[in-house]
Amino acid sequence: MRSNTAIVILNWNGSELLKRFLPSILKNSAEAQVYVIDNGSTDNSIETLHSDFKEVQVIALDKNYGFAGGYNEGLKSVNESILCLLNSDVRVEENWIEPVIDLFKNPEIGIVQPKILDEKNPEFFEYAGAAGGFIDFLGYPYCRGRLFSHIEKDNGQYDDEIPVFWATGACLFIRNELFKELRGFDDRYFAHQEEIDLCWRAQRMGYQVWYTSKSKVFHLGGSTLSNANPFKTQLNFRNSLLNIVKNSNDQLLWFIIGVRLILDGVAGLFFLIQGKPKHTIAIVKAHFQFYTRFRTYLSERTNSFNTTVKPVKRAIVFDYYIKGNKK
């Protein structure tokens, strides 16, 4: 018997990923309807879905709208009350949905994330989400189980259910009515950190974001944009700054932006020293795009800045690079 849950996968030129990962999703998700939003693929993704996965409902878009825009467009025709936004490179096991649905019995919970493990090395957490996302007072996101590039082994240290600040876009459960009330992702982000903005805005509306270890999935990661791609660097630096303008506390806004711009410059120098000039250029591009959008985002700010989980009153950059804290 199906629950009122939809698993919605955004696909772009991922025919091989669909062949690899959809079978586990269909096998272990009998209680949910599976959708694939095709983001204007130019490979044989749609043909693969129609021939090999007839039980999947296909929503074909006319072009690539990016992660944010693709979900916003595709989800207009999905009506189930609980949405699971799932990357196309995620493997699932038995009983991965039930613990999440149990949490939604609490009407104050609007978004839930399971434990995210590495498909390539399942004993370790995966970069995108790990055991729940948090943010420091400078707006730098991090996860339990992942600080910057340091990934922890899963030794059961995060086997719990707790409120977190943000949930990963790799596997994000959200109430459909909340997604629509928030008007979905900010599609101006295109991709990266739009899930942090979504969770931040959901909290400001009074909803909670939770992590549960009772559900776990295995994420391959880097299937669309790898960490080595300068465009990913550009999007992450730009969108992180935009998140601050939209959502951070008024009293600290100018201080935070000033410090962040300086630290971004330092990061650009480190990329140069490491022989990665394209990433330095990406940060410069991110800053110029941030400046051109600054007034627009500043005008969209509201007076509501209350969140269930506050940004931590510490600088993760200092803890990680100066104090040497890796966990």
C-alpha cells in the first residue's frame, strides 16, 4: 500500500546513473511513487526510462533549468504530500522511508534528512550532507561528519535524531505544501547551496529541519559537477554570500560580509599557490556576480530571523585551519 510520498529524481544526461541506481530505489520504495524530472537531457535518458522503468512517471522539461529551477518546474505537477528530492546517484536499502515519515507526524517538522554515506566507501560519511548540516556565524556551512574536505568514518557517533540547520539536497524530504509556500528553491542560484537557503527560510517560517540516523542512503557524489570543476567553486562562493544577505541577522550583516570577502580573497590566493588559477578566477567571478545582485537580495530581506537551530557562535575556518579541529 502506497503512502502519500513521492520520490522525485532530477536527471540531466544521467542515463547510466539511472540504470545503476533506479533499481534499488524501485525495489525498496514500494510505498512511494517514483518520478524522474528530466532536465532537458541530450542523451538517451528518456528512452531508457520508457523502455526499462515503465513504473516511473517521467516529467520532461524543455531545457536544463539547473538543480533549483529543474525541481521548481517539475514539482508543479507532483501532488503527494511528502516529497523526497533524491539525487540520481543515490542507492537506498530496505526501510529507508519509514523512519523519515514517522518524524513528519510532528507538524512542526518540515524537512528531514537521512544519514548520507559514501557509495564508494560505505564506512565513511559522504561530503554532501553527512549527518546533518549546520552553519557558523560567518555563514560557512559544515556537517557532522564532514568539515571542509575532512570526512569522518561512521562509527555510530551520530546515531541519533536531532534538529539541524540544513538538510542536503542529495536526499531531502520536505512537505509539499511547505515547498510551495516557500515558492521552492531560489532558481537564481542555479545549483549549490540552494538547499541551505530553503532550510533557512523554512525555519524562519517556524518549521524545524531534522536529521535521522534510522534512515541511511549511499551517495556517489560529484556526478553533475565535481569538486574539481571551477564552475562549482563559483556557484558555492557566490551563493554562500547571497544566503547571508537574504537570511542572516541584521545586526551582523555588514561585519559578516566584510570578513567573508576577505576570507574569500585568502582562499583565492591558496588556489593560486596550489596551481589552480581557474578556481581563483571562479572566486573573482563569484564576487562580481554577488555585487551585481546585492541590492536585489538586500531588498528581499524580511524582519523575521528566528530559527530553531541558530548559527554556531564560532568560526569554522579558524577552528579547522588554525586550531586543527577536523571533527
